[in-house]
Amino acid sequence: MAEKKPKKQRPVSPVNGQPLPEGKIIQAGEEARELGRKGGLKSAEVRAARKTLREELLALLGQDITAKDGRQMKTQTAISASMIKQALAGSTKAYEIIRDTIGEKPIDKIMVSEVDQKTIDEVEQMIMGEPEPEAPEDKPAGEGNADQRTGG
């Protein structure tokens, strides 16, 4: 009787212990470089397609369209009017998008315990665009007045 060859076992994944799929395993060398090059080219192609989509959307937003009532308007205007209509009908998502788009999104505050309140106040002043408190006029800042930021 002819002896059967033992079936070759597939390599096992070090991550999950499952056998790796059938196929060619590429370790290194010219073939790996070529596959890496092809992957890089495909990635560049995808990035270019995304850029093209952005450009197409910007162009479409600037085009004139005819509204249902016959008025001519820009696509962007029609979309904005639709968002406002949805917000007025009670859509909180539409309201949030409008609010955030016009720059009125509330600031999320995260308190870090190692930072003192005075530093937090200064950062909030910078973010909100509020002017910093000025040094008293009777003495220049360097003559006997402690630096307000260091508290000393």
C-alpha cells in the first residue's frame, strides 16, 4: 500500500491562533517592495478621488437651481433653507448643525485637577477673546507690583 503524505499544516496567526488563509506569504524582498509600491499608488488614487469629490461638491453648491416655487437660487441656499425648515419643525439635529456651522457651538469644559483656577480663567479669556486685565496705572507692572499670572 502507498504511504500517504502528511497534510502540510498552515501557519497560525500569532494574534488569534487561527490558521492563516491559504495563499502566498510574502516576507520581504523585491516582491514585498512591489506590493508596497502598488498599495501606495492606490492610496494616492483614493486621496485624489476624495479631493475630487470635495471639489465637485463645492462646485455643485455654487450652481443655480430652480426651487419648487420657480425661484432661482444657489444649491447652498436651498440646502440652508431646508435645514432651517427642518429645525423649525423640531429637528434638534438640524438645529445643532446650523448652530455649529455659524460658530455658536458651546465650548466643552474639561477640568484638570493639576491646573489652578487662575490658569483656567486665563485660557478661557484667550479662547473667548476677552482682554486680559490691565496692570494698575499708578505703578508700572515692573515696579513693586507682583506679576498677576504667577500670583506672587
